[in-house]
Amino acid sequence: MSNGEGLLMCNYKMCRKKLSGYAWVTACSHIFCDKHGTGKFSHFPSVCPACNNTLCGKLDIIRTELNPAEEYKAIVLAGLAPETVLDISSRALAFWTYQIDQESLFQEYAYSKAEARLKQMEKLYTQIQEKDMEMTVVKSEVNSLRKVLEEYKNKYSEISEKLMQRNRQYQKLQSLLDNLRICNIAVGEPEVMPDSSVMHQPSIFGLSAGSAPKIPKTDQTALRSRSAEGDFHLKPSLFGSPVAESGNSFFTFASPACSQEQHHMANRVSKVKKV
């Protein structure tokens, strides 16, 4: 294998591999590997895959061996005039130079494109780093907010428990208040119940013979003291204790209404004590 083999590249855009063995050369100074040359130049006329030129000449496309044998080298230019040999050599060198220049331009283009891509990636990497820093800050804030949320949850649970206790206390107080209201209503509107002892007592002259209300001793002494002056007179009662009356009044007897009133007052006192 010669030193020059492998320097040329396939001009097909999707291939771009180093050439070795056989290659296809066009009159428009392009060269292709054996695989793509056989596929692209299988029909006539053909079109160059690199520059889209129509290749309709008999010698516009040839398949050549990149590393010919020594016997081929010895006889291929034999019998040609020096001018022809130099012309052929100069054209071959021009083709080689063109390929090297095109490869250099392509490599420069690929390098500039890769450099632009690298700058874009570096810019994107910088943005990603900034976003990572922002994400770190946001994560710290989220953690702090979670802690605050847990504190608020604890406070809310405590306040809820206190509120439930207050509600239970309020319900108890409300029930007590309702009971007191019911008792007050019951005490304020008593039912009039006749006294059985009074109902069964016989009546005399159309009046019930109930027990007369008792008069305190202080009142009796006052009445006795005032009777001497003629204001009041103590007269014996037929069915009960003596009662005071004025000079112009008639005999007074104990009425059932008084006993019923005393009975209802006693009932009220007992109910209030129970409450």
C-alpha cells in the first residue's frame, strides 16, 4: 500500500469515508467509494451525487484502482510522448490538489459548525447551571415552606381541639340554660290544683270551713294593743284563729284561695331548690 492511499475521502455527503481499493472518478473532479459509485452510476446517463452534473460521456466516469500493480504502472504510460505524460501527470495532480482543497474546506466548515454547536452547548450548559442553582434555591424555599406548613398544621390541630372543648362546654352550658328556662317557665306559670283537705271539708252557711291563715305573734300583739283604742277588735273565730278586722267589717273566715296560694308557694320553693 502506497503512502498516498487513504488520504482521499468519498465525496458522497452521507458517506465521507477514506478511500481504499477501487474508486469511481468523474470528469467533474469528484471521487466516490466503490459502494456508492456502483449504486449511483449503474444507469446511463448518470448524475454526479456531489454537484448534480449530468455525466453522459463515455469517459466521464471511470472505475480505477487506487493501488495498481507494478506491471500496470510500467505499461500504462509506455509509448506516450513526454508532453502527453506531463499533461496526464499535471491533470492527475490538479485533481489531487482539488480534492485536498475541498477536503480542507469541508473540514473547516465542519470545524466552524462544531465550534458554533459547542458555543451553543456551552451557553445551554451555563443556562442549565443557572437553572440548577435556581432549583436549589427553590428546593430550600420549598423545604422551609414545608416546615412552616407543618407548624401551621400543628397549630391548627391544637386550635381545633381547643375549639371542640369550647363547643362541648358551650353545649353543656346551653343545655343548663335550657333547663333553667324550662324551670322558670314552670315556676312562672303554675297549675292551680285544689287542696284535697279543703275540698272534703264541709261548708257552713255556704262558706268553706278551711283553716284560717296564721297571724304572727307580733301582729297579734299589735292588734291587741290597738284594740284598746277602738281601731281594731279581736273577735273569736268560729273555725279558725281570730283575725283582726275593723269596727265596720263582718266576720272573716279562711278562704280556700289562701291555702291554695300557700301550697303553690311551697311547690315553687321546692322546685327552685331542686334546680
